[in-house]
Amino acid sequence: MSLRTKGQRPPTDDLDDESEEPEVEFLTFRIAGEAYGVAIDRVQEIRSWEAPTRVPNAPNYVAGLINLRGLIVPVIDLRLRFGLKPLPYTDTTVVIVVKTQALGRSRMVSLAVDAVSDVCRFPESLLRRSAHMGDHGDAEFIQALISSVEQALLVLDVDGLMGSGELAPEPGPS
Amino acid sequence: MVCLPKKRLRPKAKIVRDRLMALDPALQDQLQSVFFDESEDGLAVIEAGLLELSRGSRDPELINGIFRAVHSIKGGGGTFGMTVLVEFSHRLETLLDRIRAKEHAIDAPTLDLLLRAVDALGALLQAKRARSALDHTTLEQLSEELNASLVRSAPVADLPAIAIKPDSWLIHYAPDFWALETRNDPLIFLAELQRLGHLEVTLEASRLPSFAELNPIEIYLAWDIVLTEAPDEEAIQDVLAWVEDGSVTIRTKPPAQKPIDAQDTQDAHLEDARLEQNTHPEQDAQPERQDVRLEQNTRPEHEAQEKPFDTRPSGLPPLPDERVPIQLGVLKKSVEALGRSRVDGSIRVATSRIDDLVNLVGELVIIHSMLSDISQSPSKNREDRLRAGLGELGRNTLILQESVMRMRMLPIQFALTRLPRLVHDLSIRLKKRIRLEILGETTELDKIVMEGISDPLLHLVRNAIDHGVESPAERLAAGKPEEGLLRIQADQQGGYILIRVTDDGRGIDEAHLLEKAVAAGLVDPMATLNRAQIQDLVFHPGLSTREEVSDLSGRGVGLDVVRRNVRELGGNVRVESEPGRGTRFEIRLPLTLAIIEGKLVRIEDQKYVIPLAVTVETLRIEKERLSRVASGHEFYRLGTEMIPVLRVYELFGLPSTKRDLDNLLLTVVDAGGRQVGLLVDELLGHQQVVVKSLEANYKPILGISGATILGNGRVALILDVAGIVDLAFKGQPPRVKYLVQEPSA
């Protein structure tokens, strides 16, 4: 069986079906016109925006806490996290719930983004690990860069996002 | 001794260890943590047994119980390659073995040594668990003392040890699936055995797969063999030498009249069982094998196993070591140890409780399908049926909630296991005679509450022995019995647990206490206090009535910490004392921390819950009672007290346009003995809320103790008053003159 029979072609034409190399799948979304992706196996669900409960004395990018079927889950505003200008939350604001792993603890976090675009597959060879991505505010949370003829995609490092700084989990078992 | 020679067990332990090492580390950790939990249970059994011995009991079953517990710890330690642990427990075991065989006297020095050795063993296990450094000096010193004691040992018994010749052997032979590949034909083995003596063979075919899965070159059969009239063990060992280690176990079947040796067999048997369990867990679960065991189980304590024993939440996981504590009929009361270490949060739940849950969840599934059925099929009385369905759902949800809460409930005896030892040690040190009475130890409470109450209880007991109960001479002079009584009683009252620690000692010296409080500037000399208010001063930080500071209690830390700890658990503690007659401390604790009662308030556009346990009152602010001190802090005059006003919205960084506090609401709360007022905009009502963790997906927040979900699905945060005070004063609350710190509860 080749990948072709799976019924879904890769969105890129430059490497056609001969390649049997493994593919990676991303949920892509937009922030300030830029395309980002998060590994699809990390995505728990996508929700529409609802006003979260404020967290006292939290960094500005922590929009608040929401109830995810009985679990209390923080909402991180990626725009603010990347040091961009805030955008008022509207009906098109979308929240992506992802699983993160840091310091041996797995936590769920929801990311507020401008809009969700699509689910895309890429051959693994297109994935380029990023050493340093430049001076963008998002640089430290970008794990890799994918560039094809059609688009360029910044792959978000969700573990890094939740594993450092003020959002790092408390050490020790909980 | 007729148990299997150690050389047969060692290689197996090694094999098990090697296989363990090959396991996934997470599973290994899990197995280790089970071992540590069970070792703690074992330590509690040992300690309780030793204390029983020190009270004069010489029940052989008691000694056997202690021996078995040490043996299990040693075995487990060997499996995990903890050499120091194995060596130390081996020394201990040897001494216990001598005692058991009546070759060593049970005297006070020996008991003292044993108790200290058990402490060291406990410390060793703790260190292993926490992966911290071992205290080698203490261990070595105790090892030497144990050795010295062994040298001293002399038979004290009139019963000489009789060598027992076993009359038959029980052999369980379960060849590995691939045994034929190694040319180990079971038939040859059986034929060899037959040449040794009389053979009774039972076939066990439970491993046999369905025909489709059957592989002709694999062996699925196992045999239980009773061999009688065998010449000696060596001959059997010779035959066994051909068989792969691990696939066969032999044990002796002893004559029934010798209980101690039967015990040995039991040990060997347990050891075997454990080793097998680790290698072939799927086999051990089979009922057939259990039957074989019970048949040959001729020991007197067998009946103890069958007695109902509700206080032990048994069930998971079914490791064979669990059999050890269950068999200790004598030690029922102390079988379970408090999960002292906070390293891991495992809990044992009775299987029946889980079954109940499964049934309930089944009900919920049915109700769900019923409701979706109703919602899809339009009918005339749809609304009525929907309402009925929702009612059913509500009922079941409530039962489910209660059942889940019950899973967290443990008998309070878990928190009491350390007390007998403490009383024993302290009464020796202080040369007092004290009888400890524990009532209501099966009262259940939440595991978290239990862990939190353990230390305060220890302190109250210490306090009662140190300050309360008088010396025997004083007691006789006061016309009291020489032996003091310390009673700990637990009862459930509604949604609360009441724990009373009562002594019949000298009571609180009120005049002296008041004098000290005035001297410390805590009480206005002109104030008139009633008796309860004076007695309540014992909880005040910095008041200790003992003239000389002892290292037990009386450094001024203690009762105030007790009160703080109890309050952190949402409870309260009060004292009642009758001079010359005794003192009673009463702790009131909520049954569970998972659900609290709270006041729902609005601050700016956010809703918060203030736990009812800390709220005193809510009042409308009158401007003229407000004052601002130089530091910028605001105070509100309430009666004779000045209460700090905390602008929560400011502390939490909420945007606000407030200037004037007039006409706003002030909720007065108790922050660890000090009252503060929280500024709120609106009081929305009083309700029960389910506490949810913030740490699960986020992290702790200063000033917030948890979160809950409101009826509309939104998250509301639960205020932590102590944290808010920290936020406001950076840990340094301003000092204000007040008459009495707080009204008596």
C-alpha cells in the first residue's frame, strides 16, 4: 500500500507520490497574517471564543481560565504572547485546546488565535528545525519552519510555550 | 527449619530483579511505590506488635506477625536490589527468628533495640523512596547492636527446638511455553519424580488456549504434584536441577501439630508466590492455584482471614504480600499504616466500591440514551418525560458524587497509628504512666483531611502528656489513680468529624495564662474575659505556660500551629478545661475538602467564592468608621477592633473606577487568627461548590486556593484569605492594638 491510497493527497505538488517518506500533519492557524501550525496529535479540540475568568496578577497574555468539561484550563493569547498588538476578541476568534508536556507534567492549555485555517500534511523532509528564527517575539516558541511552493508555516513549540517562564509548572509531583 | 534453603530463593530473586530491570522504568517505579506503600503497612504492624509485646503479651502469633512483616520487607528490598535494606532487615529478622524460637529473651533492652531498629528501617525506606542519602552511621551502629544481642542470646524456653521431618512435598510445575525447545520434556521430569516416592499428580489446564491459537510445539499444561515417602530434599533438588528455574516451586507439607514451622512454610510459600507473581502474573490470578493453596493451609490463623475486616480497604492491587497483614488476627487494629509520606498519592479502594461506581455509570449511560431518545422523538408529553429523565439524572449524579467522595474516605485510624508509639516513648521519657484509649477509629474522613490532621493530633497528644498528665506522685497526692488516661475519640456529626483529645490531668492554669497574656501585651489588663476566652489564649502564638522550655512542647510554637493547621483544613479547634480534672481539645473537621460551602461574591466583573469556614460577617461600610494609617493601609472600626480593609480588586489587578468605599460591602473573614475585611461589590448568595484544581493544567495562584464551576458553566475562583493577606502586606501584617485577639469560638 502506498500513501496514495489513503485518499488524501499532500497539498504540495513539488514532491509527488513516489515519496513514501513519512508525513507530518498540522493544524494551521493565523496570527497577524502569519501562518502557524501545531502538530495535529497535540490538538484536543477547537472551540469558539468565550470570555474566560480573569487570573489575578497573571501576565497579560494569560487571558484567563475556562471550564473544559470540568477541567480548569488556562487560555493563552498567542498575539500577546508573541508581543504583538492585542486584537479585540470577536466571533471569529478561535481557541485551540492542545496538550503540552513540560517538566514531566502533562497539561492542557487553550491558545487564542485570530483564525483557524486548515489541516495540512507535509512530507517530513520539508520540516526544517529552526536554530534561530530572528528577532520576532515568537522566535523562542518556533520549533521548525516548513516552506513549500505554496506556503511557509511556522511550527509552534507548545511544550516550550508552557514549559518556561511564568507558565512553567510547579516542580515536583502533583 | 524446614523451609526451602535460601540458595534456592536467591537465584530466583535475582532473575526477578533482572526481569524487573528490563521493564519499562515507569512500571518499575510503580512497582517500587507499591513496595514502599506495603512496607509502610508492614512497619506499622511491626511497631504495633512490639508495643504489644512491651505491654507483656507473649502471643506467638504476634511475634510471627512481626517476623513476617520484616521478611516481606527484606524480600521486596531484594527484588529491587536494595542491598543495604536487605542486609539490615536480615539482621533484624535473625534476631526475631531467635525470639520466635524462644532462643532469645524478650526483655526491655531487646524491645528497645528492636523499636530503634524498626525506626531505622523506616528511615531507610523513606530515604530509598525519596532517593536521598542514607544514614549509614545509625544503621551500622544498630547492626552492631543487633549482632551483639545475637551473641548474648540464650535459650529461655523450656521447649527445645524439634527438628521436623516433612512428610510430603508440594510441587507446582508449570513449564515455560518454550520448554520443549530446550529439550525439557515434562514427562521425563514426572517419571524421575515417580522413582523417588509416591506421586499424586493434578493436571492444571487453565493455560490451554483455544484450538485456533494452539501451537503444537508449546507447552500449556501445568501440574500440581504431591510427593510422599520421598527420601530427602536433595534427591528432589537433583531432579529439579534439570528444570528451568522459575517454572517450578516446591514446598514442604509439614505435620500439622507444629505451628511455628508451619509458619516457615508459609513464608517460603509467600516468597514463592511473590516471585511467581512477578514473573507470571497471569498465572497467579488463576483460581485453580488459589484452591491448591487453601487446601494445604492448615494454620491456625486461617480463620482470621475469614473474619470480616471492614476497616481495611483491601482490593487493589492484589499482590500476595497483602496476605501477610490480613492474617494477623491479633494486630487487626494496626494493620494499616498511615500513608506518612507525601511522595505519592495512591489510595486503596475496596473493589465493591468500584463495582458500585461501574453500576452507577451504567445507569447514567441508560439515562443519557433515554434523554436523547426523548429529544429526538416528538411526542405530546415530551416535556414531562424530559423532566422525569432529568430528575433521574439528578438523583444518579448525586449518588455518583457521593460514591466518588467515599472513595477518598479512609478510617481515621490511619492518622492514629503513630500515637501508641509516641505515648509509649514519651511516658518512659517523662516517667509518667499513661493509658491511651482510642475510640471510633473506624470513623471515615477524606484522605487529604487525614494527612493534614495527623501532625496536629500528634502535637495535642504530646501536649497532653507533657503539660496535662501529672507525674504518678502528683496524681496520688491529688487523689487520682497513678495511671493517667488519655482518650482520643472520633465521631461523625453531620458533615463534620469531631475528634476529641481528653486527658484527666491538671487542667489549664487560667490565672497563670492570663498573667502571661497581659505581660505579653496581648490582653488589656482592664478587660474582663470569661473562662472560655481565657482558655482560648492557649492557641495564641507566643504564649507558652511552661516555665522551663522542654524539647517536647512548650517553645511557644505548638497549639497555635495546631489551630492554624486545622483551620487550613476548613475546621476549628477549641479547648475546654477543668482545673484539677483535665483538659479536652475538640477538633471539628469537614468530612471532605472536595466540596466546600461558600459565599459567592462579585468583585468588579468577576465572581469569587469565599469559603464559609472563614467568613465572619458581611456589613455595609459606614464612612465614619474608616480610617487610614500612615503606612497607607485602611482600617475599619468594628466594636473594639480595628480591622484592615483589603481592596481585593486592587490586589488582584482588576481594572476599577472605585474611589469611595462608602456603602460598599465588607466581608469580614478570619485569616489565621486575625480578622480582615475584604471589599466586595455584591453578595450573590451562599452555595456548595465542588473544588477543582488549578494546578492540574495551570499553576498555583497567590490568593486563590482553587476554582469551581458555576451553574452557568463559567469558572469562579475560590479566595484564599491567607494568601490575600500576603498579597496585601507582603507577609507583614501591620500591628494594631486589640483587646482579645478573637472571640472564643
